[in-house]
Amino acid sequence: MKDKSRIERLIRPEIRALSAYHVPDPTGLIKLDAMENPYTWPEDVRRAWAEVVRAVELNRYPDPGARVVKARLREVLAVPADMELVLGNGSDELIQLICLALARPKAVVMAPTPTFVMYEMIATFAGMRFAGVPLGDDFALDEVAMLTALERERPAVVFLAYPNNPTGNLFDAAVIERLVRAAPGLVVVDEAYHAFAHASFMERLPEFDNLLVMRTLSKQGLAGLRLGLLAGAPTWLAQFDKVRLPYNLGSLTQASALFALQHIELMDTQTADVRVERERLYQALVALPGVRAWPSRANFILFRTEARAATDVFSALLKAGVLIKNLDRMIPGCLRVTIGTPEENCAFLNALKHAL
Ligand SMILES: *Cc1c(COP(=O)(O)O)cnc(C)c1O
């Protein structure tokens, strides 16, 4: 077919080789696959939010610098005074901005693996090479392997998810510090799960001139909003801001984010509930014969089913109406469950007991 050859001639081979990011249809299922906050807002808060959104003038372009949202985020997230922020349509967009700006021919993106798949995907989109460095025992950073890889690959940027997805653990902060000092390029500490871990490099930003910290509101209850932020030295962020599309955050997003940040205590209460459920679910999983679960500092738990193939367990759960994440191809034998409401977690545990 003519069109096929045209596709082969025009589309970059590394893009043709990719399969699109797969999101399963969750209709009718208990959704524990994507690290969403299971709680919504109470009705009175939703009404107040609707009033805020009603007042937005959609005929006008949004504030390209999202100044009001930024100012509020600086306070809420305790961004150090001399550090700058760039906001993105989710932190995924920020990863993309970083890669776009750094994508010289042969430039390398590095990350320990297994980790968040978007680092490698976006590196590929930007025409960069991805260098993954396997994690060590119990998914800790392999410091020697990382240092050797830094020397060999000279990466333009290293992404460290802190806590890591899909393993759920926090890397050793002292090892991260030594990697930042040894890195020839940038290091981005991705704190998407900060609300569940309470460990951060944010206040330490001024200590390093090649460190950036990334956060998102997604895992805290606003996944549908799409708001991520990158914090770091103004000299670095001014460069990344150049490749940001001017109106990347719409007026509805800006107004809703501001509203949400005025109700931060609501989100904090919900994340505290999720942390309590995380401990309960973890204890229940480790008590199950034939299951190995890893401790988590995030809002999900990684586990391995030793008595039955992970893919079979995944399918059995799906039949029982519970959607989790099958990681078998990334970490053999492993599955990942997001912490839901107490009722959802009970439904998951019951279905899992039957599936084993
Ligand atoms: C979910 C996740 C993100 C993506 O967050 P968005 O702001 O929703 O784009 C980034 N990093 C890690 C490690 C994640 O798990």
C-alpha cells in the first residue's frame, strides 16, 4: 500500500516501533490501577468550585505565566525563596519540556529501572537515547552501577522517582546526594508521591546547582486536572520555559487549581486516610500465603504472587470486577495495586484470596 510506504519513509523508526501508552477501559470496574486518590470532594465544596469555574472568562486566553497559581503553590509546597517554578499540564509535560530542551544529537536520559515508563517513552519521542540502570536488592539504588553508568553514558539528565514507581520504595537520600554531586548533567528528583512519603529534596535545592525537583497534584486527588510543577534555579528554569507552549495551562485548570489549593486541608485528610489504608492493606498482603509484598511509601503496593502466575491472577481479579496493574513484563511475577477506599480494598483482598 502506498500509505504504508509513506509512513515508513516519514515516521521515525523509533516511533513506529513504539506501542501507544495503553490505558484499559475501567467502566464498571473497581479501579485500582492508576494511583488515583479514591475520594472525591463533598457536595458543598463541589458547589463552591462550580461557582469559581462559572466566573472564568473563556473568551480570553489564560494567564500564560499562571502567576496566581504559582504564588499559591510556592507557599503550599514551601518552595525555597530563590528558586523558580515552571508549571506543566501534568508532570508528564515537564518531563517532555526537559527532554526537548536537552535533546542534542546523542544526548542520553538515564534512570534506574524498573521505574516510571514515561522517562524512556519521552526520551524516545525527543530523539534521545535512554540508558536504564538496574536497581539492586529490594529495588534500592545500586550506587556503584549508577556511578559507573554516569561515567560511561554522561547523561544530560537523570530521573529519580522518589518514591519510585512501580516499586514504592524511597531511595537512600545519601546515595541520591552522591549521585547528584557525581552527575555531569542535571538530576531531576520526581516527587509525584510526596504526599504519601513526606521525604523531599525541595528544601535542599539551593545546595546543588544541577538539581531540579518535580511534583504533581495528580496522586493527591487531582489527576483529572493535569497540573505538575518543576522547581529549581531560575537560570535552568528560564531555559525550559522557552520550550513550554505559552498557554499550556488553561483558564479552567488555573482556576480549579487555585480553588483546590485553598482547600488543601481536604486533600491532606484524604491522603492521610490513604496512608492508613496502605498499612492495613500491606499487613493483609504479607499475611497471605503465596504472596510477597514490598513495603511502600507511596499510594500503591507492589506484590508478587508465588503460587499462581501473575497474569492469571490479574485476569481472575478482572473477572471479579477489580482492575489493578499487571507488571509481569516489567518485573516478572509482579502486580501493583493502588490504595482505594476501605471498601474497595476489601473487595480487592477478597477477590485476590479467591484468585490465589
Ligand atoms: C504518575 C507519575 C507521574 C505523572 O504525573 P502527572 O502529573 O499525572 O503527569 C510522574 N512521575 C511519576 C513517578 C509518576 O508515578
